Amino acid sequence: MGVPLVGRRRQREALTPQATDWGCGNISKRICSVCGSGRSPINHQQRKQAQKPTANHNQYSLGALLSRGIATQGFVHARLLQYVRKELDLPRWGNMQLDQIKTVEVERWLLATEAANGTQAKIKCVMSALFSHAVRWEFCGHNPISSGIPVGSGGKRGPSTGVRVSSKRRRSPLKLTAEQVALVLTELEFRDQLLVFLDAGLGTRRGELGALRWMDCDFNNRAFDIQHSYYWRRGGHLIDTKSEASAQSLPMHPGLKDGLLEWRSQSLYNQPEDFVFASERLKGRKPLDLAAVLKKKIQPAFNRIGITGVGWHTFRHTVGTMLAEMGEHQLTIRDYLRHSNLHVTNKYLQATSKTKRLAHDKLVDAFLPAGLLPKSNLVQ
């Protein structure tokens, strides 16, 4: 990608037209000498932080960093970068020189978009990571997206001077009841019944459900081995799970086992390396397009019973809430949903009205066993 390697000969060879067209040709030899290893000595970084920005910063643009993908090397996850590439308004920001991008302008642009708060926060994080990369290699003098933690502050962040956007949800995610899931199963055909049954029973992510293969189903030990996720964009391919904690096994209920064995007997693609829900139109090379199945089959079924706004992630939130209602320990719910920490798990838990009413009754009865307030002696 035009990133120079260690050594003077490599430095000269790296300064090709392909590298100079996005501004790498004028990078100093000192920067080039450490690019190849991806890291630099601590003393070198400290000297670099103390230097003033060079005069040729205006040769670099945000679009150059994004299009070349140099920030993906340990800074931004490639999947997130591809997602934000679609959301980022390249005609407006991509062609601007890095030193011309201002904090308030980026904030106004994000707030003016119709994207969800979480999407705005992700775009901000990616732009901040791009600028952090640019500052580290002296492509620009500061990061206008994030205030960061100043050097020598002892870890204290200080006043916020970066882009301010909220990641708070605009509405609470939908949770289903067991009765609603059971009712919608009667509205679906067998394949779609099994999809809903699996997702409502396991709480898997959509990509993990699509990536499920017969070799991942251990019918003897009644367990699922979740090791991959499917990425439908860019031609579609298997990728690793979202995190290390996500690559874990899940139990297989006898009802799920029977349903899967019945589906395997009906499916044209039942070899160990085949997808459990393979696409017949694509001759089993790829799994079903679950987004299309949701839109054409599952959402209409929920609409017929009066429920709107159901997505694949709705079942994951439902699993977390139902496990909490059943009194399962928080650590059990975390491991079942395969979250990396409890902070994420807490976002999936929400008490139902019935549970809150029971808790309310217990609390009031503790204060007033008789259930009645004592009569007041005050004259009204």
C-alpha cells in the first residue's frame, strides 16, 4: 500500500509514483525508517511529540487515509472501516486537507445526518482513529475529532474539545415475550420456523447464524461450536467472530437437535462443510440472505400478529431479558450471549412490567404490611 520499509534502499524503492500520489513521497526518512515495523522506540515517539508540525501537512487529506486503508494496520477494524466508508460523506470531507477539517463543522454535519446515535458515534470514532494515525506519522498537527489525554497530564483527560455526539439510543430496543415467539412460529414455514427457533433459543448474531455449518453442530454432545461469522458484503465470505469471547460453544436443546436433523434430511446441502441454511439459488456456495428472509418472511409474520419493528438482533435482546426474568446470574447471561464484559450485557437486560410490578408490591408491603396508610391526625 505504499508504506515504506526499513533500510535506505527500501526507502528509495518505496518512493514510487503510486506512493507519491497520496502524499507519501515527502515523508521524512526518519518516519520512513520506522513505518515498516509498525512501531517505534519510546524515546523516538517522545522526540516526535515534542516537534512542531511540518510545513507540508496540507498535502494529506482524509480521503487519502481512508481509501488507502493505512489506518487499518492496528488502528481501525477493517469491517468497521468498510461500513463507515459508505456513511462518510467523501465529497465533503474526503477531499479536504487534514488541517482544514474543523471540530465544530464535523459535529454539525454528524448531528444533521439521519443516522442513529450509535452510527454517529462510530463514524466519529473512525475519523478520530484516522486522525490519530495522521498525528502519529506527522501528517497533521492535531486531532480535531477527539480531545484525547494530553501528554504529562497523569492520565487526566481534561476539558473536552473534540466532537460531541451522543451514542444513547433514541428508543428502547424491542423485546419479545415467549408467547409472542411461540405465536409467530405458527405463521411461518418450517425453514423460517427453525431460523426463529434457533435465534430465539441461542441469541446468536445474524452473521453467526448465517455462518453456521453442519460441522459446527455436534449432535452427539448436543452443542454448537460458534467460531465464524458471515459477511455478506463484498461478495460474501466467512470471517472471525466479533470478539474472542464470541468464539465459544453453546448448548443444543433436544428440540433444536430434532429440528436440525429433520431440516438436514430435507436440505440439498447436508455435508459437513455445507451451510445449515444454504442458498439454493446460489447452489449452496453461500448462506441464505438473512436480511431478505427477515423482510419477506419473518417481519410480515410478526406484522400479522400486531408486532412491528422486529429485527434479527431483537431475538438477542429477548434472550438476555428472558434469562434475567428467569433469575439467571449475570455472569451466566454474559457467557450465554458471549459478551466480552458485563457492561455490554447490561444493555441487553430490561425488566418487564410484570417483574417491576412484583418488585413494587414487595417494596410497598415492606413499608406497609397492611397495605393501608395510617389515618392522619391533621385537620384538612
